[in-house]
Amino acid sequence: MQLSEIRINLCGAQSGRLKAFCSLTFDNTFVIRDVKLIEGNDGLFLAMPSRKLCDRCRRCGEKNHLRARYCNNCGARLDESRYQQTQHCNSHSRPKLHADIAHPINADCRLDIERRVLQAFNDEVERSKQPGYVAPNLDGDMGDFYDADVVSDGALRLRPTATVH
């Protein structure tokens, strides 16, 4: 699988450590959005899209992220140290509050993606200095994701994702 397109949307100077949002397309068939390019202590690095880790309220069973102080549903006070109970970590490691949604499997893959994204970022920074610069659209046009000859009557057919009652 090859990285076929990288779209970079630069963040303004007021964004602090967040330098850009990226959209990565593989083989012109699979896209990963919301990849962040962040200025870390050792330079720029990629942060893959992630979700907050959750647990359930003991009172009502509603999901709440691990740093929540109160339940989003019933308002019950939550144990603020419960994230330590849900993980097998020693006292010296940082608590894991997020889980990657998509990520490279090995270091070589990560290094290759980072190298190419950093080059695209530097190219985009140079383009942004030109008069009339327009930032690329990370979402793309939905037409980009469908082949016209797949659907004969011109209507998009999407697989249902939920049951309607």
C-alpha cells in the first residue's frame, strides 16, 4: 500500500504547538483524516487520529471519558483516579487517556509517512507565502471517492449503517 496523496491544512500562529491537520490517502482508495502535525520537544511529529478512552458510570452505566469529574448522564461524581485502575501502568508512566484509531504498524512505516508528510508540510508552508494562496480542502469532494461507472443511474448507493425502527 502506497501513500498516494497528502493534503496539508496549515494552522495559524495562534494554534501553539499544533502546526497542521493532514489527510493521508493510500492507493487513491483509502483516506485517513485528522492526522495532526505537532511541534514537540524534539521537533515535529505526527499524531494519528484518536478517541478518548471511556469507562462507565457506576450509578447509571453511561460512558464518560476518563478525565470526567461528573457523569454526563446522571451528574454523579466520578472517581478522578479511576484511569489508573483501568490500566496496568506503573507510577512513572503517563496515563493513557486516548487510543489511536489508525496508526502505522511498525517504525519503518511511521518514519516513511512522517518523512513524506514533513516534506509536504514544508512545501505547503512555501506555497502559503505566495499571493492568492488558498488552503486545500481536507475533506475533498465526495465525488472523488466514488467511480461514476459503478453506479449506473447516477445515484449514490450507500450501505446502511444502522437499523431504523
